[in-house]
Amino acid sequence: MHPVREQNKINKRKAIIDAAIKLFSRNGYEQTSIEELAREAGVGKGTVYSYFQTKKEIVHAFCEAELDFTRSELAAHTNPESSLQEQLLVIFMAEFKHITENRDFGRIYLQESVFPREHHGEADLEMQNQYFEILYPIYRGAQRRGELRSDLELLHIAGHFWALHLLILSCWYNGMIPTKEAPEAMKTLINQAVDGLKPPTI
Amino acid sequence: MHPVREQNKINKRKAIIDAAIKLFSRNGYEQTSIEELAREAGVGKGTVYSYFQTKKEIVHAFCEAELDFTRSELAAHTNPESSLQEQLLVIFMAEFKHITENRDFGRIYLQESVFPREHHGEADLEMQNQYFEILYPIYRGAQRRGELRSDLELLHIAGHFWALHLLILSCWYNGMIPTKEAPEAMKTLINQAVDGLKPPTI
DNA sequence: CCATAAAATCGACCGTGGTCAATTTGTTTT
DNA sequence: AAAACAAATTGACCACGGTCGATTTTATGG
């Protein structure tokens, strides 16, 4: 094998991401140049671009990692006996908090992952699925308890709730929902989705 | 008044947008420089930036105009007696077609309007509301016919369906839904939202 | 241990998005 | 009509994102 190289690559990649977090956090995304970033990471400018295709991709990389981590962390630790609404609220609001506390990072991450320039490889699709699958146990549990219909595909259920989560984020970015009202809004939307928009059949 | 100036401003703005449509369509967004664009529009580079803050904003401007037009056009001409599902499908799919036929424009427009850098002024919020309000008559009609609950706020209903529309677009941009399957997917989601995700109460 | 190939690194370089002080054009005042 | 003012226009200029060929570092084979 090529153990030295492999290790170097991993270290450098981490060094770049660490430098990015540090500088982007301190001075902002736009205000930090790649040269500055490279210097902080102790590599040349060109090297940065051999690890990441674009400046945005750097943000994307560590946001994805961090969100993936907290999400699976939460999904695993959420009380599986509480109601679907509660469980989803915990997870989506944690994610909401993460994103909104770093407005710039969050924006770039969302822009790139929701409406990407190109769906790069199969790796990206894999990522998306994995993203959804973390929540599957929660939905399955809700189906078992009779909170959700069992005749629906998990993918469609997951998509539906994820869409509502996106909506909240979009409203926040557009200044239509202040931070503290987000949980209430999310709750309303979840209930709407669960209960249905048509009048109850008596 | 200042009639000459006013008129000049309107003309120049239009000239810039026309040049943008022409060049962006022919050569692509990234491949067209502002200098080129300015030359085509018959103005100086700096002038472009006195009409638009950024390059993206030019795309945003004509996308918004075009989408607004087709949307209100459709909303007005849709058969108000057909089912909610049909009416929404016509409108959302027209919008979907517009966006997906111009992948680049659509992407930039969506990125900027769904997750904007800053919610600029009140004008922007006004725009958003107007955007929703075009669909209000359709939702009110559905409420009257008993297809939608009347105890829900129109804003929440509109948001809910708009979220699903966004989801379809995101899936398309991520290569998860090919163009021809979009209507079917949208239909499924609309029905899910209307019927509700919980099991029917017997 | 040296020779050779392959991979990784680098920073000078390029094109472009965006800025700004100087200039032109249009409007108002005397 | 001329002077004084304000708004609009301009292109030289700057900083930065991204590229690429030259250079260094690591792995392999004899």
C-alpha cells in the first residue's frame, strides 16, 4: 500500500477544513481568501484545489460531516416511545439551530445541496439516501404505533417531512419567521401533514 | 418630473435584461462576462452594476418576472371547477417545466430566492406574499368545495404545497427524479398532503 | 542504494466580478 | 442662456477564485 501518502492526504484535508472553520468563522466566508486559507493550513494554494473543487465545496464538506453526526447522534438518542411530532421536532430543530447559528455556512450548504450545479457522482446520491435512512427507524416506529399510514413508502414520508423542514429554513432565511417562532411553525406544519389538509371524514 | 431620465432608466434596464437572456442562453451563465453583457446592451460595465447588485441578480430579475407572469396567467385561466389536485398540478408543472428547461437560470434563481444572502428590504417580503396570493383563490375555492379544511390559514396551506413543489425541484436537481416522472411524483405528494399521513379514522 | 516512474505540491498567472473617482448628461435656478 | 447642481455613466483598476506546468516528494524495481 501507500500508507504515508494516505495518511498525509487525510491530515492535509483535515488541516484545510480546520483552517476553513477557523477563518470562515472569524472573518466570514467572503472575507477569507483561498490564499489566506492555504497559508493557515500550511499548504499551497493549488493544493487546496486538489482536495476540493471549489471554495463552496469546503463549506459543504464540513457542514455535511457535522450535520450527519448530530443527526445520527440525535436519531439514536431520541426517546423512541415519544410521539412522532416530538421526535421530529427534536431532530429538525437541532438541525435548524446548527444552520441558523451559522447563517453563512448554512446558506452555502443548503444552496449547494438542495440545488446543486451537477449531481456529481453516485456517491452523492448514496449520501442523500443515507441522509434519509437515518430517520427511517423513527418513521417505522410511528407506523407500528399507528401514527402513520403503513401503505406509504418510507421515502415519500421522509421526503414530505424534509420538505416542510426546508420550508421553515427558507422562511427563516427570508425573514418571514424569526428564530424563536420556528419550533411552533414546525409543529403546526407537522400536524397539518399528519392530519391531512382535507376535512376529517366523519 | 424627470421624464427623460426615468425613460432612459427603464430602457437601459430592459436592454441589460434582454442582453442577459440572449447571451446567457446562447453561451451559458458562467461563460458570459459582465463586460460582454454590457457591450451587448450598449452600456458601460459600471452601469450594469448601477441597475443590479450582482450578476446573479440579473438572472433573478428576469426569472421572477417570467415566472410571475406565467403563474398568474395560469392561475387565472385554470378551470376553477376542476379538482384541487388538477389545478395545482397544472400550475406547478408549468413552473417546473420553465425551470427545468433552463437548468442554469433555474438553479441560480432558486438558490437566491429560497436561501437568499439577506432578505433585502420589505419589497422582497411583499414579493413573496404576492407570490403566494396568486394561488389563494384556488385554495379558497377548494375550501368552498370541501376539498380543504377551512380552519387552516391560507398561508399555511400555501406554504405546505409550495414545500412539496420545492422538494420535487430539489430531487430533480439531484438526479433523483427524471423529468418525465415529476408529474406523477407531484401527484403522489399532493394526495399525501391532502389525505394526511396518519391512518384514516374509521 | 540508485534510477525511474508516479503522485502530490506549489505559486506565478489568468480572467472576471465588483468598485470608484472622474466625466458626461440632464435638470433647476437665476 | 448660463451657471450651478444632481444624477447617471464610464472604464481603469483591484482582489480573488481557479488553472497549469514546473518542481518536489514518495513509492517501486533492480
